[in-house]
Amino acid sequence: SLEETSRGGALTLEDVYVTLEKAVTYLHKEYNIERLRYLGYNVSPDDAPFFNPLAIIAGVLTIDNEHEFLMNLIHPTGLVEPITDYATIGSGAAYAELLLKNLYSNDLAVMNAISIVIYVIEEVKSIDPSVGGDTQVAFIREIESEKEKKVDIRILERDEVEDIAKKLRTVTKSIWSEFLNVIGGVLSDGESQVSGEK
């Protein structure tokens, strides 16, 4: 537990990483080794693991009334990697990375980031048949007032996500239409220059 890891002192970022790695190691042991032994199978390092976690975990660590926001990628091997900007996981991860590389910025407002997240997930769902279901979005942010800093953690309601997705679909159609007009104009200008050189 985190209390045991911090040994009664102030919890540190390193304590969180150690605890996460210990938890994944324990789950590997429980589900990949003990489960097979219990069922009477020989355990071999060459066997594909039954439990193969890949997850993004986010949260807030509060030390001396200061909030440290954490986002970590947990690899199937149990390695915990801090995320400094964004990460994608799952079968549609490559498509999401492709979209995010041009849309992500370090100075995004929360609502802009939420719109980008919903757009990317909806686009990946339209490309990858393995990705589906309801899009779920949660966010963590710090709200600072004159008296204190508070942490706001919220999960968007399904209708909020659907409303944003609907608006994004309308805007996206308009943007793509304009983009195709611009590209068409650039290409026709290039053709006239090439034909004029003959």
C-alpha cells in the first residue's frame, strides 16, 4: 500500500511509481503464475501471459498543499512510465498518434483538450473496427481562487460527450470541404504554371 511505501512520511512521486510497479508485479504473479499452477499447468517463461496489462493511470498527489498531476503509462512488463504530454494505447493507438501529432499543444485549455480527445477517439472508431463503444472522458484540473487551490476531477456525462462529438462532426465536414477547395486551387495553379512552361 502507499502508506507502507512512504513508511509514515510524506508520500513522494517515487513512492507512487514503486507502488504501481509492485501492484502490477503482484497481479502478474497471481494471474500468470499462481493461476496456471492452481489449474495444474507447468509454468514456462515462454508461455504467453494471461494477464497482460496496458493502462494509463492519472491522478493528483498533494504534498504541502501543492498539487502534482500524474499521468503514467503502465506497460505489460510492469514498467511505469511517466507521461509528460499525451499517450495512446490499444488497437487504435497508431491512428490516434497520427492525429494527435498535429493537434496536441502544451498550452491547450481544458475544453480544447477535451474536444481534441473526443475528435480523435471518434475518428479512430470510424477507422479501426476493434475500437468502439461509448466515448468516455474524464479530466483533472486545478482551480485557483484567492484563498486556495482546489482540484476538480470530473467525468463528462454521456450526453455531453455526444453533444461535443456532434458539433465536431459538423465543423470537421466544413473544414475538410474548405481544405479540398484550397488543395484544388493549389493544384490547378501548379498545373497552369507547368503547362505555361511548355
